[in-house]
Amino acid sequence: MRLRRLLPLALLLLLPSSGATADGLPPTEQGAGPEGVVGPGGAFRFGALATGHGTAITKASIRDGRVMRATILDGRWTVPVVANDFTTGGISADGSTLVVARSATSFPVRSTTFAVLGTGRLATRRTIELKGKWNYDALSPDASTLYLIQTTHARHPRYAVRAYDLRAGRLLRDPIVDPSEPGEPMRGSPMTRTTGPDGRWVYTLYAGGEHPFIHALDTVRRTSLCLDLPDRAARHAWSSRLSIRGARIQVLYRDRVIASAARRPKEASTGGGPPWAVALLVASGLIAAGVRRVVVANRSG
């Protein structure tokens, strides 16, 4: 990934570094199983448990573990995992909607099916079947838009983020891209993820492609921003995690901040260029050198 604009950088102490690189894949195929996903507010856990020829989708109380409601879906289904650290997803920030994925039974995958359920009675609102291999990615806070990862090249894994309008019942034609690099394919594996408190912004750390980067998905405006990690932070991408602290999204390695960015990118006042103004906070030795302002220029190649 490449930044198309010059971005002002503030300074932050970094750790010493060591590197690792590898080819990447979409999120792990293993589902969350009965552990499932915890709903907003932490009152309920939604899980999927194989039973006979079907799957029980359950809603259980976090307080005492009691199953409050369950429904049976034919076939094998799972609550989706969205990153390789087994971060789970599938539930909207308003708590109204749960998305589960049907487990693949043959390879290569010829089609992918998702079920959209209401969290109250666990009734199925919609079933979505798409040709090819797809993975769950995210939901907008009001569950009006479902975000999916489409595998576009099976032999040399590349993929794109796509939006499905749940109100209109249709897949939107254009992929969700960073406006500053619309032709840049996504590469790498989603290592870890965190979501803003209102559910609008979803931040995923990818590694294994040309450069580790943070994919910031705006689930309301259906757009995204990709930010390369600075070199010294990138070397820890495989074992880092993301955290939100106030107005910033932070990359943590062994509980130390090694990079940070504005959590809510500001929209540009002009119509041209990418509608973002984001500052990555990076440095290593720069403070001692007396540097007060740094810029990152476009990379070539």
C-alpha cells in the first residue's frame, strides 16, 4: 500500500525492531463456534453449536450463562472470525442484527452463503448466496450495510472489500477502496482488529503483503483508508494489536505504543483528492535529533 499524499507526522518513541514477512490470505476459515461473539453492552453472547444435521444459533446471558433463545438452521453455520487472532464479528453496534456464515463443504469454494438474523427472536431475515469465495468483514452500526471480503484470485490470493445493501437486498458493484489509491489491490492477512465505540469505524491490521498497513473502514459512508505502518512498527505487525485511546487508534507491541493515528480522519474541505487528513505518529531517535516535523512522500514502484 502507498500513501498518495504528504502527511504531517508527530513524534512518538518507538521500540527496537525485528522483521518478518510472508504471503497472506483472507481471515481464518475457522469459525468462532459456541464461544461466538459478545453483543454490544456485554449482556449476551451469540454462538453457533452443531447439532444433528443442523446448527443451533444461541443467545446466552453473560451473567449466568443461561441460554435465553435458540434457533436451528439447516446445515453447518458459524459466527465469523474476522482476524487471525480470533477476533469475532457478525453483530451490529446497535445490537439488532447477527450475521452467520455457512461452513464450506467442498473446495474450491463455488458459492458462499450468509444468514442475517434478528437478535431478538433469532429469526432469519435474509439469506444471501454469492458465487465464489467470500468472508464476513463488518456491519454498519444500524445493520443497513453488510461488508464482505471477496477473494478475487484463488491461486495468488487477492481480495476486495465489497458492500451489500441489506435494505435493498443487493450487492453494490464497486469495491470499497481508499480514494487515494483506487487501483491498489488488498494483500496480506488480517492479524488483529478493533472497532470504534459507536461501531462506525472498523480498524484492521494487515500483514504479509508488500507493506503492513491499517485498513480503516468507514461503515457508514462506505469508504476506507489504508495507512502503511512505518518501517520500525511494521516489523512487529505479526504480533501487535490495535487499541483505541481517546481520539487515537494505536498499534501496541508488548503493551507499548509503537505507532498511532487519528481515530476519526477529518474530511477534506475540497472535493479533489482523498477525503482524509490523517497523521501517523512515528519516530525513533528523531526526538533526540531535534526533529519537530517530518513528512512521508510517495513511494515509487
